[in-house]
Amino acid sequence: MNHRLMVSDPAIRKQLQLAGLRFMCSRAQWLASEARIIGVALKNDRLTSAQVDAKLEEMGALDLVYPELMGGT
């Protein structure tokens, strides 16, 4: 099986995997923070639904959000 990342040294591969996982955790924390900020702004009428849609699209989350909201997969 071909992987995009081919590293033969197990120690180096493990370090790269750990770095990737740390990046994912920091990105998830950032995303949660942004979602809270946008949610509060929407709730307090500082952003419109259209503006929130634009922000979700900009963040690459629009395709993930609406199928969930509409009960699709």
C-alpha cells in the first residue's frame, strides 16, 4: 500500500505522527474557539445567518454543517 508519507525509520515516523496529532488538536481548539465567537455573535444579532454561512464556507465547514442540520449524511 502506498502512503503519501513514506518514512522507513519507525522513530522518525512516530515523531511525525505525534506532530500531526498535536497539529490536529491545536486546530480543533482553534475551530472550537471560532465557533463560540461566531455563535455568540449570531445569538446577539451581531452577525446575520448569511454572514455566518459565509464564515462557515470560508472555514470549509459549510458542507459539514448543513447535511447534519438537515438530517442527511
